[in-house]
Amino acid sequence: MSVNKARYDSYRSELDAVIKNIEHVIVGKKQISELSLVALLAGGHVLLEDVPGVGKTMMVRAIAKSLGLQFNRIQFTPDLLPSDITGVSIFNQKEMNFEFRPGPLMGNVVLADEINRTSPKTQSALLESMEEKSVTIDGHTHILPNPFFVMATQNPIEYEGTYPLPEAQLDRFLLKLNMGYPTPDEEMSILNLMIHHHPIDNLKPVVTSGQLQEMKQKVTEVYVDDTVKKYIIDLVNRTRNHRSIYLGASPRGSLALMKASQALAFIMDRDFVVPDDVKYLAPYVLTHRILLKPEARFEGESAQSVVMELLNRVPVPIQKDQHAR
Amino acid sequence: MQIVQAFKEKRPSALYSLVLYFLGFMLLWEWLRPLNQISSTEDTHVFVVFTAFLFLITYFQLRLWISFPIKFVALLYALHSLYYPDLFLSFQWVPHLLGDIQANMGMIWSRSWTELSSVTRSLLFLILLWLVSYLMNYWLTQTKRIFLFLFMTVLYITVLDTFTPYDAKVAIVRTVFIGLILVGILRITKIVEKEGFSLMKGRFPVMWMVPLSVVIALSSTLGLLAPKASPQWPDPVPFLSALNNSDEEIPGDGNSFGRIGYGTNDSRLGGPFKFNYDEVFTAKVKERHYWRVETKDTYTGKGWESSERDEPLFLNRDHVEYNALGSNLIEPGGAEMEKQKASIKMTKRYPFIVSPGVITSLRARDDVNFLMHPQTGKINTFSQNRSTELKSYQMDYELPQYDEKKLRESGGDYPRYVSGLYLQLPAELPKRVKQLAAKVTGKLDNPYDKAKAVENYFALNNYGYDTVNVRAPKRDEDYVDQFLFKAQKGYCDNFSSAMVVMLRSVGIPARWVKGFTYGDYQETNKEYKTYKITNANAHSWPEVYFSGVGWVPFEPTRGFSNPSSFEEEIQSAAAPAAPAVPKDKKKNEIKPKQKEQGLDKAAKKSDAGVNIAGFVALFLVLAAVPIVALFRKKWLRQYYIWKFRRQRGTGTFAEAYHRLLYLTQLYGLKRDPAFTLREYAAYVDRSLDTKDMKVLTSAYESLQYGRRDSTDYWNDTNRKLWENLIKRLRG
């Protein structure tokens, strides 16, 4: 057990280092960095929904840099074509054959900025590759690099000329996060921090790609007790029967909740999931997977508030035999 | 300033609490009052005084460590004054008490309530009173609700009034009156507290008592004076007991109220009584048999009297011509006689002797003369022309062995002195008694079979033995008629009188005999057995005269069998089963062996004490439930700590953790089902100002949600944290 423990401690220190690294760049967003790590370790992707200028891009870059990963950025615009992001085969006249020129998607950490500004065609090209971890161009399947982590952002304010993502697409993001504005104190620190040069330039990788792979493997080994699984199912199931919800979360939602919980438990230095993990993650995992009824929306409810209400209602299993019924 | 003072002094005024405690005590007293009537509890005043003392101590609101020892000493003193004659301060009684308690603990565990000694029963009862007084204090001063208790009291009294001889006419008025005042005062207090305006004056609004007392006084007076409707439902008691008595051997077995011993006045019979197990005498005999004292010949419709006309005769103590002199127990040659000897030691002093039958000689103090009343057969003892009481005497006598054949052949020609005295019946005797007797005996052709038919009639028609739920006949009722047709249950006097009257009405001479049954076996010395006869053995039975045989005893009382010896005819089909061998005595035929071995005083007392034990047990349970529930916070804490200090092994930690969850919730730290354990632990830690719950919870989590082996979790560290948390729970 002590050997295991030591192993976990070392991961813990690496993870701490990553978070600290991010904190050098992004002030006061420890929670968001942690959740991003959860998504990364669980092999999922993140949808960041917030106004411009709160540091979304900077955070993604910080993560990429801390992990020594290749960072690509795609600015989505209405005229962007699928081939613009996946890459394209160009005829090489010297070699007399088609040569694949990889697009910006072919990176480890991809920032898909303002994803709702592009056409559904391009959106789905991105989302498909996110799910499949590969792209097919001209009959050739190109495997995406590993790890592959997409952080998409969308602006909740400007809807003019946007193509809102359909529900089925949203489902592919493991977590949906909101950055939120910094507090005045934090903002002061930001100003102080940036006064000479941008700290991102000084960031050094703290985790190797091999370590990351190892951690991802460990995350899948985190134990989830049946009582906790039942709690997840209970929670997700209730979104399907709730009076304010038009469309509840799918089984992919349950799976996402479990995987995210495993990753969180791992980050928290535990080799088993506790209901607290589930409860903590549920708003991030579930809110973008449910569709409210129009009347509920009129009454001022939000997906967030409904999920919170469910969390306050669904009993937490605290005993094994309680669920052995 | 005064207002501020009033705010500070939340303590109610002394007079107010005194009134409250006094009324509370009066109400509780109502529970104690009937005890000496409905059970064999004597000296109920000790319990009353003890209760009063408890209330007084509670009134002074002493600290627990002062009041508890005082109350405890009071309890011991009460117990001492009930059972131990020596000085309280000598402490010689303490070992006895401890020994007794120790002996009875086993019985308590095995729940043999009836076997408990009276000391233990009284101890339990005193503890119960203590608990109840505590509970009442809680009701009066904490919750300020007493209605439930008042309701229970009324229920208790009414039930007693209905089912026992206890007459609750006054008690019910008293209870309702006291109860209403108490409820009223508490209600006022609650209103005052709720609205908070007593604080303006700092005292109880006495003026409010005026309308309250007026209302109570008015309604009570009205209730007392108002015409009362007669009962709308028939009296449930006969119905219920009829249901009970389908297996009639047991009733009356010790369940008794009132008091009886051997008395001389039988002119008014009836009503319930209670067995008294005071010893009357012990007898050393070879064969057990009933002991006669006297016979009575005149039935008045209410009871028995003696038409004594003959002069009493002096007996020659060496050669008693007992038989020849009018008593005519056995006609010459009427039965085979067996010579016997008996030795009697009297405990109670009576100026007469108990006789086994045909006495041939009597031995006693030299100065004593025996004077016999020929008609009743009663033998009085005199010394120097003054009535005297013997401590002991011996006698030779003969026991008859009746021949059934001879009895059947005996015809209806009776000597004049027999038919003249022993066919008497009162003129007012209801006709249906005669009709019933004629119906019962109609088809039979000889007096013996007729007598047997009447003797068996009661058993065949399910007349019950009951000393408790029997009411005395009303003024215009005939004693026998009431028993035969209305009550259909009763005790020896009922059965014997009925048999005598029925036989007389069909022309068979019979008389009513009083005496004792053979008592409880004590020991055997050579061939002589010692029996102890107590007041409870006082008995009556009929004797029937058969020409040529003499007076033959019968035993119609349910549960008793005739100890006289009959030689059965081979073909005795006409006489349905009458136990003819000198077999058994009393009531409980089911367990004669047990009776015979005489399970000593305790067993018998417990027999009589079934009642009080039952009542105490019931009361205990009823009172214990709310008390246990009320104080479960305190004792559960102690209990869990005690339990888990000892417990080891897998699962202990999880169990202990869950007990802790239960306790914390009991102490008001509610866990919302949607709370995770961490959230709850944080809440508990915040409330109790610790961090222990978090530590325990994370240990529990790895047990519950992780795949951990639970064995090493219940270690000293965790246990200390756990105990600490439990100890921190307050209020």
C-alpha cells in the first residue's frame, strides 16, 4: 500500500505543478483549471461559455504549455470549411502524388474559438473528429495525435449570425464551464502580472507526455462502487422525468459523469469515487445535456437551477445494503 | 427595574409550583388508592408517602446529585418499613435485601413475573413510582401537558370500576376535578409564556383562575346533580368473563379481592372476596381430608343460619360419642370405618376445634372441656366455664369409606329429626329453582343418583369458579337463584348452597357444612404428612343424608373434588364421573403435583400476586415506554460507548459510524438525505466545533465506496474520535 501511496503522491505533485503553472497565467481560476484537467484526464473535451477577454485562450495555452503539448488554435468564422480545419490533400507536382497537409485540428490541444460562428457543416466535422479521434480525408483515415483535447468556446451574448450547436453535438463535450469575471482583487493581480511581459512566455512543461498517458490509464482504474453508480444513474434518470425538462440526459451523460468523477477522484488523490465527486461535477456534466421546457424557461428556471434542485433531492447512498434491495 | 428582574427570573413562583406539584401528586395518588382493593398489596400508605416525598423533593428543585441520593434512601426506607422489622440504621436487613434482589434477577430475566418475591415486586413498584414522578415532573414543568395522563387516569379508574370491586364513584369526581384544574393552570401558563405578557408583572395571572374555577365548579356541580341515564349497554363483565371461563379451571385461582377467613356469620353471603394466605393451623395426618367445623341447617334466601335448639353437650374426651349424639355423621354400620390419628397445631386461635369426621377421642390440655353442639357438630373449647383457645390437640378418629351400592339402595324414608330440620326452604324461594332441581333429577330413581346429578350439574353446564367478578345478590334477589340463573359463576358458598337448596326442593335432606380443605402439603414424617391450612382453605360443601348410611359429603364446587372415599359400584353408569378416590383438593386440578409439593409461601403469594404483578408489569411497560423514549438520548449515548468499547471485528467500524449518525441526528443535527457524508460531516464538525467527524467520515468513505478491508478501521484512534464526538453531543 505504501508503494501505491508513493505513486499517488508523485502524481499529485505533478498535477499540482500543472495547476500552479496555470495559475501563473490565469489568476484565481483554480477551479476551472482543475475541471479542465478532469476533462483532459477523462479523455473528454470542454466547452467554455463566456464573454470574450476573460482568459479562455490563455488558459488553454497554459495547459498545453504545462503539459508540453502542441497547441493549435482555430478561429471559427462563417466561411470556414471543414477542410480548413482537418487539413487537405494537395497534389504535389514534383512527387506526382497527393500529399496530405494537416489542418489545425491535428494538434494535441486545440482551441476552437467561437465555435458557434461557423456553419453546421464545419461544426460537425470538428465534433465528429472529437468523438472518433480521427479524420477521414479522400478515403484516408488520419489518426489524431494522442492526447487530443479540444476546448471550444462560445460567446453567450452575441447571437447575431451564429449557428447554435444542436443538442446532439453539445453532448460530445464532457464538461461545460463558465469562466466568469475575476474579482477586483484578482483583476489587480492580473494587471500587476502583465505589466512587463506576458507570463505565458515563461511557462515550462512540468509533465511529460508519457506521464500524462500513465495518468490517463490510472484514471480508468479508479474504482467506482455500485452504490455510487446507482447514485449517478438515479441522478441522470431523474433528469428524464423532471417536470421542467423537455429532454433529459442520455446514457452518454451517465457515462460522462462517471468518467469525470473518476478523473476528479484521481486528481483528489483517491483511488475510488465518492458521491461528493459526482455531486460536484453534475452541474458541469449535465446542464448542457438537458433541454428545458419553454414554460420552465419562462418561469425563470435554468438547466443549472434544475440540476441543483435534483442534487438537493436525490438521496445519497451512505450504506451498502441500502441499495441491495 | 422590576421588569428586568422578571426577565431574569424565569423561575415560576414557589406557590405556583407547589400547587402544581400538589395537584400532580393528587392525580397520581388516584392510581394508588385502589391498590389494596384490587390486589393483595397491603400498606399502600407506604407507597403514597413515598410518592408524596418524591414530589416534595422534586419541588425543591435540588441538584441531581443531592436529590438522587435522598430519593434513593427514601426508597430503601420505604422498602425497609414494608418488610424488615429490625432497625433501619442497623443495616442488618441490607444483606437480606441484596440476596433477595439477586435471587430475583434471574426470574426477571426469564420473565417469570409471577415468581418474583414480594420484596422485589415492591422494589420494582417503588422504582416505577419514582420514574412516574419524574415523568410527571417533566409533564408539569417542561412540556406543560397533562391531558394524556389525566385521560389515562380516568380510563384506569373506569376500567377498575367496571371490572373490579373498586368503587370509583368519588374517585372519578375527584380525578376529573383535579385534572381540570391542572389542565387549566398549565394551559394558562402556556398562553402566558407564548404571549409573554406575564413578564410585565413577573407572576402568574391569579385573576385568570377565577373564571377557570367558576367554570370547573359549575360543570362539576352540574355533572353531579344532573340526572344520570341508566347504562345504555349491558354490563360487560358477565359477558367477558363468560368468554373467559370456557376453560373454567383457572379463574379464581388466587385472583381474588376482598378478604375471607373463617367466619361464623353466614346470614348474608355473596360478593367478591380475596384470598388470605395467613396460616390457620397445621395438621399431621396419614390421609388428607376436609376439616369440618360446623353445619348449618336453615337457608334464609340470603345465607345460612343455625336453628340451634338442643343444649350443647360435654364430651368425654377419652371416649367421644360424637356420632351417637345427634350429629349422626355415620349411621351405625353405614360405612366402613378406617381408624386414623391426627395432630393439630393452631396458629390462629379459635375457641373451637376442627374435626376430621367421626372423632373417637380427643387429647389436649387437662383443664379444657369440649362442648359440642349436637345440631351443628361444632365443638367448642372451654376452660373453667370460659371460652378458651387451644394451641394444639390430638385426636383419634375414623374415616368413613362409603359404599356406592349401599348409597344407591338407600331409600327416601328419613328419620323425623332429619326431615324436620334439613328439608327446610324459605317460602320466597323462586319457583324456577325447584323446577330446575326437578328437571335435573327427574329421571333418576334414587337419592344418591339425584345428588350426583345435582353435583355434576354445575360442571356440565359450565358454571365458572370465580371469587372476583361476582356481585352480591340485590335486596330482592335470592342468593341461590341469582347464582343459578344470573351469575352462573361463583365460589364454594354458591355451589354448596345451590346444591343443598336444590336437593331439599326435591325432598332429599341436605345441609351446609363449613370448614377447611386439607391445605398445602409441607412434609412427611414417617407415615404422617404435614399440611398447612390457611384462611384461603376455608371452604363450604354440602352433606346429604342417606338412610342407613348417614351424612355424605359432596363437592359441587368447580375445580374441587371430593376427598371422601367411595367404593365404586362396578356398574356405575348412572353416576357420571365423580372423582371418588381421596385424590385432590382444590381449584387447580391441572397442577396438583405442584400444589402438593407446596411451592412454599412465595409460590402462593405470587399466586395471589398475579394481579399486582400483572398490574405492575402492565403499568411498568406503559410507563417505561415513554420514559425510555424520552431519555433515549442520554442512555443511548452511554450504551453505544459501552457497547463499542467491547465490540471488535469486521463491520464494527461501519456499525459504529452509523450509530454515530443516528445519535447526531437524534441530537438535532439532521441529515438531509441528499447530503453526502462529507457535507454532513462538515455540518457536524461545524456544530460541534471539531474536525473529528471529517476524519471518521473519510475513513468510512474508503470503506463504503472504496474497496477496503474493514478490519483495521476500528482502531484506538478512530474509536477515540468516535467517543469524543458522542461525548460532545449535548442537549
